[in-house]
Amino acid sequence: MRSFYHIASTVLLSALVLLSQISRAETAPPAIRIAVVGNATSGKLGFVGAPQIIANDPIFKAELAKRHITVQWVPVSTAAVATLINEAFTNKQVDFAYYGDLPSVILNASGISTRLIVPGGVGNNVYLVVPPNSPVHSINDLKGKRISLNRGRPWEATFERLLATNHLTYKDFSIINLNPQAGAAALASGSVDAYFTTSDAYPLVDKGLGKIIWSTQDLPNDWKYRAELWGTTDYIQKYPEATQLLADAYVRALYWTSQEKNQQAYIQAQTLDGQSTTVVQRENQNKLGSWKQNFSPLFTPALASHYQQIVNFALSNHLIRKNVDVNQLLDGQFVPVALRNQHLENYWTLK
């Protein structure tokens, strides 16, 4: 009888080992599909920032090749980033995306589950621009006037915060919903009295078509809008190893960028999407931080607080109908491993 149980146990153990091997064999996906803001020139896809560095990362390429995994970069237009990426996530056309905070919250409120895998640094600046000869000096001077603002984009939450800080509301202005290209043209033609936007404020200034009267450059990081790496919860749970490889590559990209010796190379690479060197330089001159800290991938209390502000903004403005749990949005399991893998545990500080 003992012999029978011994044989049965051995057979059962062998079966479990085999099932485990099969399960491990299935953990490698055929591809990682990543949505990225990009444009095609001469028939070739071009994009900048961390995605560009990841795409050329030899370690990332080698690790994927070992597992027979390919990367598919899915380009989206700058004119409708949020809409296109959210549609791609909804239709299961992409697994990851590098994009903004507000559309991510809106997507999750709709029932599509994604998670923030790697924070994208301290955030991006926004600017309030008026015509060069305008007598306007502050947001208060614009009461009753026309402001171009692309509704639903990440920087809208900052706009509302600017209003609230000055005891103003949307009703105090005539808000014209235009995408960035149309908004810039409207300011240049005099069709609007102000334009709330991102770093495309600088080309308007350089061309003598506008002047900046307010920005987030000298404000705490939680005023800035964020763009970072998001992934579908389904993919993350099915393929944690592949997700970790991407997280490692993203942290490597941020580490490379954060080094002073690579600053000029990074700035030069950023000009590939049409921005001038001086625009990139000015955009990255955050007055309360440092070049190194600008690219920190750490999950911080400030990060969680920022996303809670975004959720509250979306709820109060009826952009979403149900609450989103920030604790579920932020998936902090991959960054610590990526930092350990590259011996960077003490490189960035929690500021």
C-alpha cells in the first residue's frame, strides 16, 4: 500500500512540475504593444523622450530576443493623444502607453483597468499665454474674455487649480475648446484673448506672437501635469516578467537622461519632433528642482496626492461619474525591482 501511495505521489508531483513548466512557458507574450506620441517622416516612425531611448536600448532588445518577444510601437497623433490612446486601450489594441494623468483617470472610471507602472519624472510645465501687446498681467485680468483650452487634456486640471487659487470658475470666462495647433493659431490671429498650453508657448513667444504671463516652472511639482507609463491590468497580471523588462528599460532611460553629462544629448534628441533646442532647454528649467530630480521614477506621497487631485477634479467637473481608487491606480511593485536590478536604490531621493 505504501508503495502505491509513493508511486501515486511521484506521478502527481511530476504532473505538477510539468504543469508548472507549461505555465512558465506561457508567461512570454508574443509582443509588447506600446502606444506612443509619434510622427512618420520619410516612411519612418519617429518619437522622442523615454520611449525613444527604450526603443534603442540594447539590453532591452537582448532580453526580449531571449524570450522571442517583439515590440510594436503604435503611433498616435499629438492632436488627439488622450482620445486615441483610450480608444486603443478600450479596443485591446495596445498593452502599454506613455501618456497623461487625466485621460488615464477617465479611462479607469469607464471600467477599463490600467495601472501606472513607472512614474515619468516630476511632470511637465504649463503656461498661460496672451498676445504680445496685451495689457493682461494675470488670470484675473482675463475675466469675461476668451481663453483657448483643450478640454479633457492633462493640463486642464492645472487650469482649474489656477482658477480656484484666484477664487475664479469657468463661468468667469468664455472657454474655447481647441486642440493645441488650433489654439496657437487662434491666439496668433487674435481670435482668443489667451491660450493655456504646454511648451508650445515658447515658439509663440519666439515668433513675437505671444508672451507668457504665468507658468508652473516656479511652482511645486504637484502643479505640473504628468505623462508616464501605463499598462493594462490584464497584461500586467498575465505577463509580469515582460512588464518588469519594460519597467527596467524605462528606469534605465530615466537614469541616462538624469545624468548631467547626457543633458545636451537628451535636449538634442528632443528636437526631433520639431521643437527647437532653446524650447527644450527652457521647458526643463524647473526652478524648484534639479535636472537629476526632474527624471525621478519614484512613487512618492506627492504622486498619490497629485492623482487624488486629478480624480477630485474629474468628479467635480463631471468628466467621470464614479470615483477611482488612487491606491489601485498606482502599481508600485516594478520600480523597486528595476532600481535594485540596476543598483540605483539610493540614486534618487523622495522629494
